[in-house]
Amino acid sequence: MKGTSSRKPLVPRGRALPDDACPACGTMMKETRGRLGAPVNGEEVEVPSAAHLKCPKCGEVVLRFDEARRLSEDAVAIYRKAHDLMSANEIRAVREKHGLTQADLSRLLRLGANTVSRWEAGRNAQTAAMDVLLRIIRDLPGSVDFLRRLAA
């Protein structure tokens, strides 16, 4: 039959596994650190020392919630550095310098309501084009007033 696999699952369905057991083969997984990749703005970014669980038998990798969040944040920071983008703290400083809330800056840049929040929290990285606009706001007097007139 097309589209079905004749391979039997390694772990029988319905069998309860311990929390740290491999979901693929049932072997107890080991906590480790190693190189893992995460997508940022359509690019796969390698994080050199990401914490995760790895199965010693089949090689399956599992991330706990906090490990997955940390991997993503580290990947965003590496991406920003590699592409010479402003950091989360630099973006926050620009916004605060002009007395803007995150929502204010999002409106001025015509972004979604939570985009600036995600940039400042390190959950997402701005594009190169948005980074240029942020630098213009930071470095060019009158740029915020100009953007306010455009947004009105």
C-alpha cells in the first residue's frame, strides 16, 4: 500500500514511558550539551553548546520547554551578531530614549502589535531593513516626528 510504512514502531503504542525515556526507542536519554540548529529569519543558525536530552541508542534529540526557549534565544543572539544587527538592549534603549512604548514603536514602523516586544525579549530578530530604520531613529534627529506624521 502506498503511503504506509511496514516498519513497526520501536516503542509499542499505549505503553507508558518514563519522562526521560526516548520517544523513539524507549531507552533512557542522557542530558548533554552539543551543537544544535534553530531557524531565525529563514536561516538555520547553529548554537554551539545547547542543552538537550539525547538517546545513546538511537540518537534521538529531545528539548524540554526551557531548553527549546534558550536554544531559540541563543540562535537569535548569534544571528544578530553575525548580521551586525542591533541587540535587544540597543533596541530598548532607542525606544526609551524617544519615550516610546513598544506599541508606539510598532505603530511607527507599521509592525504587528507584539513585534517590538519579541525583539526586545530576544524571541525574534529584526530584518536588516528594520534594523536600518531603527538605526535611523537612533541617529537621525527628527526621524520619530517624521514617522509620526506618516503614521497619522
